[in-house]
Amino acid sequence: MIFTHFRLNRFHFTVITSLIGLVLGTIGLPLTGCAPIAHDDDQSQATYDLEIPLFTNDQYEFKKVQISTLNNISSVSGQAAEFYYNPTVKNNVLDGTFPQAKIYKSNQGSLVAEDLKSLELLTLYYHFEKLMFFDQKMGVFYANSWPRKIGLEARVLDKNNRPSKNNARYASAFDGYLFESFIRPDLNLTVNGGVIAHEHFHSLFNKLVLIPLSQKFNSELPKSPEDPSHSDRAANDSNTRQLVKSKSYEEIKNKKIQVTPYLETIVRGWNEGLADTWGWVYTGDTKFVERSLSFEKSRDLSLNTQIIPEMNSLSFFMNSSVQSNSERLSYSYKLGSLHARMFYKIYLHKKKLSSAPDIEIRQEIAKLIVELLPQMVNSLFLLEEPVVSAALPIALLSQRSDLKDFCPDLVALVAKPDQIALNLSCETPSAQKNLSKTKLDKAELDTLKSNKSKSDNVNSQINADQKTSHE
Ligand SMILES: [Zn+2]
């Protein structure tokens, strides 16, 4: 559940990380007595019934579902997904051995997995097909190329060159997903619908936010704090920073800015928080992370919301040379959780006002996110300096007329909004022009530097968070 620097064969890259788990051991296979016919790899697309572990009634249990885009039963490949065991990377593309699944068609035409690996494959395929349809509904299908590529039993080395386990990742370097061996006594990540949707959202954030933003920054917005090209960027140049006033829109828009540890942490936090929200929207499971990683209690979206820290102390803390990459990494997940809980509260607010089915209200939250992403890009493009409030998503949401009733609750989630160069007033509909204004007052900064208690407060938050987010 952390960002990790790893190597796959000799390919060096960084990725956004997430979860792991195992369900198969705790649920057990439905060993039905239906007579297998034979493997059927006739390449024709059909609709199949199958039974997979699915989040239902607040737990995972076997449910009958359908898939309609599978082309090859043996390799479990089709329009939505294709799989590789022990994957490698060739020419920036995931490569490896196709599965030889033990799957039979019953006399009734249902697909029946004969072993756990085959059940994992069918379950993953079902989720990627459903996510593909969900992307179509949300208008973001175009962002990705399909079928999606998924590596299983991926051998990923951690920073100590040891094989990493119990993790799932989206890797932007080759636009694929990796699932490592899972050895925890929890729900396997390969069947955890929330985790699969979380990882899939990272691919959307990469295409719709990070790549469009890449031309704005003087270096790539990194996916990992261990990326060597960013590890030494600790110095804070706030002392010498001058806010240049009266620039034209075009000048501001085209001015490249530096990726600081602060900006890196904030953007990664948004990515993780929105991904957690996507995982819950898709499944309805607020505890989906904890279901596979039992130590991740704080990722539950239904927990109480907390204040988003104000910009000045946070940016000072993040840019300080004494903070380690792992501390910043840990903080990004904490920040992400605060945002995910905020979206859950918006859902509860909408639910009170609507008699629509639960899934439809959750999809309204997904739509909010889809509309938010380009707004975030636009706001970040207007940056003159590499400092932006961690509360930018809240500021953008507070401008929506459909959230007018909820606006005071949103604004209340931001600490000391008067110190943040964002217009968080619920009465003023057009704060957009101020969203990128990122003045750090020098006197305030000097005060911060001599005031240890502020950064110590943030520090203690991070230390507390680390206790719950590291294996
Ligand atoms: Zn993630």
C-alpha cells in the first residue's frame, strides 16, 4: 500500500502501489458437480455465467455473474483484459506467458474454474470487464487502451533487492497492473474488487492528470519518492521566491515550475484518495483496503473526516531537508484518506436528498471526480510556483452549484482557510481566478521556521500514520 521503487528483470521503473490479499483460502472454491465438456477456445465471443467471490451484503461471498467480452477461455483474454504470468517488460510493454487456465464449460454453458488460479483469472477478468463498462458510462473509456494488461505473480524487487509480496500496483512505465504473490490470511488482492478498481483509477489519473501536466513541470511528476532524480530535491527555495504579479494568463500558463517534495506529496495524495474513492464507488465497500490488508484501518472511508492541514506549515514541512521520502510517502496516503472520507461525506449528503438507488448515488460521486480531474489540471497549469494548497479539490468542489448546501461542510474541512490563497467562500461562485495564487508570505515563513511546534505537530501526525501503514 505504498509507493515502491522496484525492478522487474532489468527494467527500472517506479510505480504507484497498493494492496494485496487473498480470498481464496478463506472462501473456498465452489466445487460443483457439473460435468465438464472440454476447453473451448473457439475465439467466438459469448455471454457466460460464472460464480466468483463478490462483495455482497457487507462481505465477500460467491455470486453468479456474467461476462460477455471473453474471446479465449484458456488464456482468459478478451476485449477487457489479458494476463501474463511471471511478467517481463519488452519495449515498454508487459510481456510473458499467457495463462493456461483450467476452466470448463458446464452442460448449462457456465464457466467453472477447476483451481484457485483459474478462479482468480475469471474474477479479475470479470472486474476489468465491469470497469471497462463503468469507464464507458463515466465517459473516460477513451483514456486507456484495451484490453488492459495484467501481470500475475509478478516478481518485483523492493529497494533492498528482495522480492516484494502482498502488493498490487499500476505501473505507468508500461501501462499495466502487477499482482505479486499474496501470502496474508486475508482476502486476496486479485479478487478484491475495490483494490482492482483502485489500481485501475491510477491509470485514469495518469492519463487525465499526470500526463497532461507533464509539460508544465521541469521534470516528470514522479510516481515514487525513491526515484533517484528526485531524492535530493530537499532544499526549500521559498526564501528567495518572489511572486511575480500582473503576468498575462499565457505567461503564467506557460511558465514551467519545479516539482518539489511538497508538490509531489500533494499530487500523490490526491491520486491515492481519489483511487480509494473509486474503489468504494465501484464496490460499495468502504473497508476494501482493510479487507486485504488488515492493518490498514485508517483507509476506511466511513471514518470521521479530519481537517486538511493548511498550506504554509505543510509545505515547509514537506520541503524540509530533514524529512525522509518514506515520511512523505506515508503522508500522501494520509492526505488521500482525508479526501476519500470527504467524498464519502458528500455521498451521505446526497443520499439524504435522494431516493435513487445507492449505486446511482455512488456513480454521482464518480462523475464528480471525472469532472474534477480536468479542473485540477487547469488550476495546476496556472501555477506560478510549486506550492498549491492540499485543499485544491475542496476549493473546486465548493464552487459547484449542486454542492451549494454542502459547501459550508466542505470549507470547514480546511484548516485556517484565510491563510490559504484559495477562495473558499461559499457565497462567491467564481474563485477560479484565485485558485493558483500561491503566495507564501516571507514573514509567515520566518515565523514557521522558528516555530518548531507547527512542524512537530505535522511530524507526529505522520509518525502516527506510519505505524498503521507499514507492514
Ligand atoms: Zn494506490
